[in-house]
Amino acid sequence: MTDIHKLSSPGALPAPQETLTRTNWAELNHAYGPAEDVPKVLVALLDPNQAVRTKALGDIHHVVHHQNTLYEATAPTALYVAAILSDPRTTCSVDKDRWSFPGNMRAELLGWIDSVANDVTDAAYIIDSEHGFPLDDYPSAVAVRDIRPLLFSAAFAYTDDSDRHVREAAIAACIPLLDDPRVRHHQAALVPLIRQILGTSELWQYRERAIDALDAWGEDSTGLEGQCDPFWFCSTDLVPDHRTRYPGADAGCSEEPPF
């Protein structure tokens, strides 16, 4: 199994192949049991075939992070995803459906990191503790919290990307990761990006993320507009809640193992 604590030191993001080979996936679990099939999925994220890439993206959502649950395989998967962001193949496209956020594979992977990071925020810690499930008692959550500085560094590198969709996804992913005290000092650098980029996004979900983050940090969110339709959530023909909160996550969930 990958030594997450060793890898969480600054600047120690392992190469993708290192994560694949040093992790004893068969000893880890995901939503459907042993995670020995995860390496095949991760490699498929960069497959030349768009349908294969799209299926792999769905797999890391629906199996490794099924219904926003953290599993033993989630942290090493996050390390791999963070490490391949710089691969030119992540600029390839993926299939989209009616609920999809715009953007290439890189934007989607940043959205996945965003989703994972949101499950270990300070707010998540408080809520889970109030329900008798403190994150400190769950190794899978602790493992993700331990690597937040690595995930933040990987995401932050794309906050000035020339692709607007990638840039927005990167900034959004940085927000929950900044709950980690080891990177919180970068908050000031994110404020103008959140206000100027997320706050002016064509997607109301990003605009609301900007407002929520700035308000939570005691920053000025005056002039930013969030959701335009106050009755959006009343429609039963729209995407589930987890999609609206975490751009990049696939809508719905798979009841059967997809691989």
C-alpha cells in the first residue's frame, strides 16, 4: 500500500506510474469491494478512445467515490488524478450529457478532486461529528486530508489556464482544499481569482461557489450574482444535488459495478 503520510510532504506528488505500482490495490476497497480493478480504470482516463475515457471518468465517480463516500482507494486515486493533470492527453474531450458541465478531461478531473475535497472540509467535519461520525475515526477520510497540500498544488497550477473551463474548475477545487492549515496562507491569492473568474462564470453553480467562499472568508462578495432561478431545485427533471454542488461530478449513480 502507498505510504500516504510519506507522500504528503511538500513537493512529493508521486508520478502516476509510481502510484499505480506502489499501491497494493487488492488490499484496498471501493464501493464494490477490492480495488484491484482501479489501475485499469485510471490508465483508461488517458485512453485515445473518447468512449473509453468517458467510461473511466464515470468509474472514478461511481465506484471510487460512489455517492460522495470516501473509500480506501480514494486517496491513491486522487494522487494519480492530480499527477496526470499535466499530461497533454487530459486536454482531450469526453462525452457530455444534458447535465454535464462544459470542459475537457482536465476540467472534469479537477471537478472530481473538488468533489473529494469537499468531503473532508471543516464544515464536513463539524456535520459528521454532530452525527457521531468524526472524520478522524475514518482512515479513508484521514488519508484524503493528509494529501490535501499535494492536491492543492496540482489544482492551483491551473488557476490561470488559458481554457476558461479548466481555470474555473481549478479555482473551485482549490476552495475546499484551503481548509487545510498547511495551505491556508494561499487564501489571499485565491480571493481575486474567485471574485473575477468564478464570480463572473456563465454557470450559476460557480457563481454561488464564489459567493459562498468569499462570505465564509469574510471577503466582499458585493455585486456577484448567484442562482438566477430561485425555483431551480423544484424541478424533478434536473440533476441531483451532488452535481449542483460539485461541478465535474457525473449525475446519478450506478447500482452495478461498471467494470
